[in-house]
Amino acid sequence: MSWYGFGYRGFEQLGLGGKISLELPEPILLEEDADAPEGIKVSKAVPSWSYSAFLTEDGSLLLSGSIAVSPNKYLHFKGLHCVDVLPAEKYLVLQLKHGLQCWETKAFTAEGPQAEPMWKMDLPPAHNSSFPLVTNGYIVPKPPFFRELPSKIQAHKLALGNEHAVLLTSHWTLLTWGAGRHGQLGHGDLEDVEEPRIVDALHGVPMREVAAGGWHSASISVGTFTRGDGMNQASLDFPANLSNVGTSTEQSHLEDELGNTDEFITIQAFPALIDLPQESDASKISCGSRHTAAVSRSGELYTWGWGKYGQLGHGDTISLDQPKLVHYFSVKHLCVNDVICRNWSTYVFCAER
């Protein structure tokens, strides 16, 4: 089983290459580290903006790209017993076997962190929450790193966007809060929400997966849904056999992340239904800055949204309104098991069929 990456690599976070974008998936190869054993196995790949964090099967941490002030493009830290990771530009949060630790990224050198963690939190021995959920709250990669949740909420899964959060309760109800100016909260307006609030348009529709990106959110029930805005995409994923449940007439000519204003954005402030081709049933979903990727139960990958840096994996930089099969994995006879999107990048976990 292997990880593949594609999308923006201007900081070499997806490996060396002359082009700023990687438009077709490529395997993640880490053997160039002289101190790393051959055939090192990556168990998780999570991109930040200018670097990527990789966890290995033996609990080591690898960082690739532009890591704060470090001149190194590739750092390998062994023996940390990492379970999960939450990377951001200024801070890096690690979930270890018995607790959480956070460092400033500028503390990392080739020899490892050059200071004690700036923040620590112990976890109970029986801790089994889905990170970044922890007992009584959740973790974010900026101070204060621990945020409490109302005691009445029984949290099951949590997805963090750039400025908002999407939570799935143990009763399969969807709650959102944070910044809402792009309609990413799904409450039918563009207002910010300070505390977790039920998405009324989906109340009574049981969800099983959630995702949050820069400008939109997504969730899966029987099929696939999305909310927020995107390149003329409906941005909140729902059952694949349903029609749109709401559209916004408010449109904004918004700047993209590089300040360009050549694309027209439609804001979708209510949840809208998205169909996967061939009536495929989605099992996993993830959101980047303005793109979405879904894994079908049969192990196929579909992507849509903003594609300027090849983050959709179709061999071009075209943006898409609707999900499209990433043929690369089908042609290679690879079964997709998981996908992780962040910013302008996509990582996919595959196995041979």
C-alpha cells in the first residue's frame, strides 16, 4: 500500500520538480534520506501550506518542503512514536501514544526540535477519540491549542477548515461553527457562528463522514453532499440520488489565494446535493482550499472544484463543477482507500487491486 500526491509543489512539499504544479499523481518516495531504511512505509501524509508531514509505520516523523527557517528540505525524526499529526505553518501538533505535544516549526533543524515543546497535554490511558478530538474538546494548530466543547455534545468526528469546524455527533448530527462568509457553515447565510450549531437543512439526515476546507465543507450520508463556495461548484456533499436542496443567488467576484480575480465564484450557503458518476456511493471525503475529493466504496477517486495547480489529478489545471473520476488510479489497477486534501494539494492512499 502506498501514498500518492499531486497539486501545488512550489516549496518542494511534493518532492523535487521543475514545475510549480504536479498535475498527475506520483508515488511518495522518501528513500533519498541516507539515514532512513530502504522502503520506508508512510502511514499518513498530511500537507500544510509550504511543507508536508509524513508519519511512518514505526512512528517516525518526516517533514518535506519549506519548514520555517530551516535550510533543510527534508527532515527525519525517529523514535517519536507518533500516532497522528496536525501541521500548520507556524505550529506542528503531534499526537503521541500518551499525550499531545506542540512545537513552533522554527524550532526544527536536521537534529530535531531545538527546544522543549511549547505546549503539552496528557491523554487518558483509554483515550480513543478521533484526532483532533480529545476528551472534552478538540485541538487546533494555534494558541490556545485546546478548545472546549459544550458538555452536552457527544462528539464522534471533527474536521477543521481554515477558519471553521464541522462536527459529527455520536447521533450522526452535523454541527458547524466559525467563519461563515463563504457560506461554508451551511446555515443559509454568510454570518460567523461562535458556538457549535446544528445544520438545520440536514437535521434528521444521518451523516457518517465530514470534511472542512478553506471555503467549503462536505459530508457523506447515503451518497455525497457539499456546502460553501467553489468554482461554480455546489459545496456541501449529500446523498448522491437527491437533487439540490438550496442555492444562493448572491455571487461575488472574489480574489483567489494569489490575488487573481479572473474567476467568478457562486456562493452556496445551503447544503446542495452532489451526484457521483455511475451512482457511486462515497465512503471517504476531504476538502482542500477550494477543491473536494471523494473515495467510492469500490475504491475509485473523484475530484472537483478549483484545479489551477493540478490538485484534481486529471493531468491538467482545469476547474470542475462536478465530480470526475481520476483515471490514473483505475488505469494503474489501484484501489483507493483514503484521501487527504489541504490547501492546493491532495494525498491518496492506495493498494493494488
